[in-house]
Amino acid sequence: MRPVAARGVTRLFGSFAAVDGVDLDVAAGEVVGLIGANGAGKTTLIRMLLGLLQPTAGHIRLFGEPPTRERRHRVGYVPQNLGLYRDLTANENLEFWADVFSAAPDDGATPDGLIGELPLGVQRRVAFLAAIEHDPELLILDEPTSGVSPLARAGLWDMIRARAEAGAAVLVSTHYMDEAAQADRLVLMAQGVVAAHGSLSDIVAGRTAVEVVADRWAEAFELLDRTDRRIALAGRAVRVLAEPPDVVAGELRRAGIEATVRVVPATLDETMVVIGS
Ligand code: ATP
């Protein structure tokens, strides 16, 4: 039975659709990355998958059944705010969650000190350990690596991957595009809907940016930087989104800035900006 199957899931807040007709599946052993800008609807969708929030329309099945408290025993969840007790130590938190799920506490080394006083990377690791203590078949992680150092992020991803290899279905929301690349499959949300899905290359498929390479790159950037335009610097190359290359080249020429202007494949970040805007 598929760990997650959501069909046409919609959630209105008043007349505003935070999630609008979303289909989502997560199979055992796969890591699905849920990506999208702030406010795209990821957390609202996750809360509905967990049965914490009722959908306005559509239906959700976890292991073939509606999400309920009983089903939660098969699910490990790390919320954005971690769901830890800040006035307990790391071990006390782990013991608490082990008791809740009647699992044996993990006796791996955990640091002393109240959890709220430990570095965020350590807190996130403890939250992850608490979520997997009862060996769940489905793991739902809402931005599990947000605010964590690159090294700690890599460590968390090793643990995520290990759980999937052990057969768990994993749904991870993330803002970090280098992490999105580590998921087996991506679902990109924008303004409540699934705007694109598939592999990283499926999502970026055919999308392009205009790259400007100029000795006077800072001047080129200032010239091209307009409020109605998406523009970025990658090293010293200026990248302009959703604009024909001849328009960009024309502006530079008129300003007397010599530059090489070419069309290049968009990055995932750039694709998200274009889709999400
Ligand atoms: P983030 O990455 O910032 O967590 P997100 O993709 O998870 O963003 P959501 O938190 O799901 O986005 O929010 C989607 C939209 O729904 C936002 O515009 C948010 O303001 C709105 N929203 C979420 N919860 C509520 C609520 N309880 N009442 C009204 N609006 C809400």
C-alpha cells in the first residue's frame, strides 16, 4: 500500500486557496523533495497529510487509510519548529518521544545541556532522531536543514538517505537547491498548485537565462537591474531571467558596454523564480 496518496487536495483560508488541487504520491524507499518559495503552500499540504489540518476538498490516504492518530505510529514528522521541548536535554527529549511511541530509546551519544541552548544543527539532529525512534515507514520532514551549517546538512542528508534505503518513504520540504538535487523526485509548488514535477532536469527542462559576461560587469549589472526584471550575479557573470537576449544585448550596446551575451540553461533556483512569479 502506497505510504502517501493525495488527490485534488485543496485548503481554503477564507476565500484564499493556500493549497489548490494538489496530487502527490510517495512510494516506499523514495525521497520526494517538496520545493517552492515561501508561502507556496508546502507546510499547509504537509499538515493535511498528517491529519493536523482538514482539507477543504480532495482526499488523502496514508497506507490506504485516511490520516488519523493511529496512522501516526507509522509516520515520523519533523515540523519546521522541530517540536522539541526546549527545557529538556537532548536525551530527555529522545526518551519522551520513545515513551510516546513505546520505542526503545536510542542510546547513541547525545550532548548534555538543555536542547534550547544547543546549536541549531544539533537540535535538528535530535529532532530527526526523535522522529525515527519508532522506525516509521513514512518520514515527513518540513525544512529539516534550515539554518544548519553545510556540514551538518550533509550529515542530515546521509541519515535521510539511509532511512530511504532501509525502505522508508520520505517527503522533505526544502529551500536549498543543492538538497533538492539529492531527492529522487521533486514536486515544485507555486501559489498553492503543483507547478512542475519530476527529476531536476525535467523541472528545469528547456528553461533558459541570459548570461552577460563583461569586463565592466558591475556597470552592466547596474544598467540591467530594473525593478520589473529578475537579475542575479553568478560570480561576475550577470544573469537575466525571462528576457530575450537581443533586448539585453541592445541595452548594453546603447550604453557602450562591451559584453558577450548568450542564452544558457537556467538553474533550478532561476526556474523556481520564473515559475513562482
Ligand atoms: P514556508 O516555506 O514559508 O513555510 P510554505 O510553502 O510552507 O511556506 P504555507 O505555510 O503552507 O507555505 O502557507 C501558504 C499560504 O497560506 C501563505 O500565504 C500563508 O500565509 C497562508 N496560510 C497558512 N496558514 C494559514 C492560516 N492558518 N490562516 C490563513 N492563512 C494561512
